[in-house]
Amino acid sequence: MSIELRHSTVAIGDLSLHVVESGPTGGHPYLFLPGWPESWRTWLGVMAAAGDAARTIAVDLPGTGGSAGAVEGGSKRRLAEVVHALVRELGLTGTTLVGHDAGGMAAYAYLRRFTGVDRVAVLNTVIPGVDPWNEVLRNPYIWHFGLHAVPELPEALVQGRQAAYFDYFYDVLSADPRRITAESRAAHAAAYESPAALTAGFDLYRAFPQDARDNAEAAGDPVDTPLLYVRGDHESGDVEAYARGFRAAGVRNLTTAVIADAGHFAQEEQPAAVWAVLRGFATAPAAQMR
């Protein structure tokens, strides 16, 4: 489905965020945050699937793509503050906040700190400090968490080789790498083309210890804002283990979903299925959620 995309730049303090919208401006708003190593374009298929049924809004994370400035240190709590300011600046109400990967970590930080959105969805990620966080850290297949946290080294290794490096993750972590199109891969690599953008991306990993401490401080405090947790069925890990972690952390209104024939990049691999799950979550009466 062909959709009209509206690009704009929104100033948030010292930052400038690249914002891409589609759908009617008066529609139910969905605000999408990408993860690493992606740009706003990771949500294009979901936005197309939504069509005119909703107002969809995707952003480049600070310091990447068309967004200028960066969140020092990559703190997800600080990213949540930026997102909260964006929600106010755009005048959004009744919003469903959706985050993938590191964007999902920021969405969870928002859930713990703010009440400016109606519902939050977290896709394909583990949350620092929330079970099964420690189990994931011990997994040797998650080697890149350690590499990306080393100061300066990943920038030196990846600069000028972004496309090849990012391709490794698309090819290994997706159910069918062909679904991450050449156009999408090129757009994501371009979003991290500069040394500053690479640092902004790797800082997301360097902040994990602080993110875990921030989440541990809030653990156990009850959260009533509905949360949807989504994984692809080709991803390792049991969705119920993640559900137990969220509930132990105080999330009282939790829904889980598994996207068939999808890996880590579910929103690009199966955009229509992801949209169907998100829309069902956003429109269901809260009392029906568990």
C-alpha cells in the first residue's frame, strides 16, 4: 500500500529530531522508536500496513539519521525524557508508544517514569536489569553487547564498514534475511554513516549498566499502564520468561504476543502481522488484557 510520508524536524532542547508521519493527523497516534542499527525506516512496512487507520509517527534516535545532537552516554532514562518532550511538543493524546530493540528499552524506561501515553509496546529485546537480563548477558551468542560497550574500539572497527557489519546482524537474526531489503539496509547504514552517529549507537550499549541500575530502582513499584511484549518465533528465548520478569518488576497489565515466521526484526520481516498485533493491543479494552 502506498502512503504519503510527512517529514519534519522537531526541536527538543539542544536536540533536533527527525520525525516521519503518515495517516490522518486526527487518528489514533502510534509513536515508533527504532533500535540499533536502524533508522525510522524500519517502521515503514508497519506504517504502510496501518494506512489511513491511524496516525503513525516514526523517529530517528538522537544522533542518528536525520536527528541532530545526542543523548550523552546513551541512557534510556534520558531517551525517555526526550520522547516525553516529543509527545508534549506534538500534542499527542491517547498514544501507543512502540519501541524495538534499544528503542524498546527506552519505551520501558518511559513506562516506568511517565504517564503521558496510554499504552506501551516493547518488541524483540531484553530490558536491562529485568529478568532474564543476566541470562542473556551470559549467552555467548550475544557477544556484541561486550564489544559495543568498549570505548572507541567498535567505532574504529566499523567506520567505513557499516553496511557489511550491519548486514551480519540482519542475516543472522532474521528468519529470512531477504525480507530486510537492500533499500532498508542502505538507509540504516546511511543513518550511522558519521563517526558521531556510530558513537550515539554504541553508547546505547555502554549505558546498559546504568540502565540496569535505573530499572532496579523502580523494580517492584506497580505499573498499571498496559504493556505489550512481542517476540518473533525464530528468536531464542521463551516469551514466558520475559513475562515473568516484567510481572516481577511490577508490571500489572501485561500482554504478550509471538509473531510467526519472524526473527529479531519482526517489524520488517512481518510488518502486517506486527501491525495487526499492535492495533489489537491499542484498541482492546484494558480490562481484557492480562
